[in-house]
Amino acid sequence: MSALKKAYIAGGCFWGMEDLFRVRPGIKDTEVGYIGGENENPTYHNHTSHAEGIELTYDPAVTSFKEILDYFFRIHNPTTVDQQGNDRGASYRSTIFIQNEEEKAIAEEVIAIVNASGRWEGDAVTTLEPYTTFWLAEPEHQDYLLRRPNGYTCHFERFDTFL
């Protein structure tokens, strides 16, 4: 097995994103949490300007960062500012948290592919933000939809691959 890597993304409520990514080929672990905000030790009820994000641990021999982003753009609406489904606010923004220049170039490439596809009504408003501390969400938010299979989610596969 190759050395595992991590990716950090946000696209609305973290429960639904985690549930769909957990079963993807090459994804070894998922965690939900808060990223890209101002306060230390954020919580569900106090995560000022943080996004509800997910940390994906993946095997690059099985899946790539580009493939992860392809799936990301298929399971949430990247054309709405600070909104997914019924959820509104900066916590629900569409963001890719960039760890290096290679990830930035890949993210820009995938966004251009998504926009050129015309599948969404409008262009992606997904932001590229530098990686910051990823704060794990409380235990009751981890694996939420595994424990509550009929719980709320606004995430689902909308398209086949963009790539």
C-alpha cells in the first residue's frame, strides 16, 4: 500500500458528504469537523466562520485528488453561495482546502471542467482556501448517518463523472 494522503473539503452539511465518501474506492477513513474559521476549539454550536468539512484519508494508488474532487462536484451543488439544501450560512459553503500548489492546480482544473460541462445552471462558486487546522466535530456527529440512516441529508449523486 502506498503512503496515505489526506484531503479537506466542505460542501454543505458534513453528515451527507461523509456518508457518500466513506464507501468510495480508495477512501480509508472519514472524519467530520470544522475548518477555515476564526475561533479555537470550535463546536457545533460555536464554529464562527468555520465550514462543516470532512477530512478524507485516501490511498493515492487507488484514487486521486482529482477523482475525489470529481465526486465532490457530483454530490453537492457548487453553484449556490453559502447554501446546500435547507442549510444556509458560511458553514455550508463549497470549499476546497488547499494544502499545496499541486492541489491548487488540480482544483482549478477540475472547476474549469465542471464549469465547461454545462451540467449545473451557472458556474461553481467553490472557493479555494488554504488548509488550516481541522477540528474534529463532536462524537455524535461522526458517522451520523450510519447511526441514523433516515437522518437529514441533502447530498446525493447527481451526475456521472465530469472527467
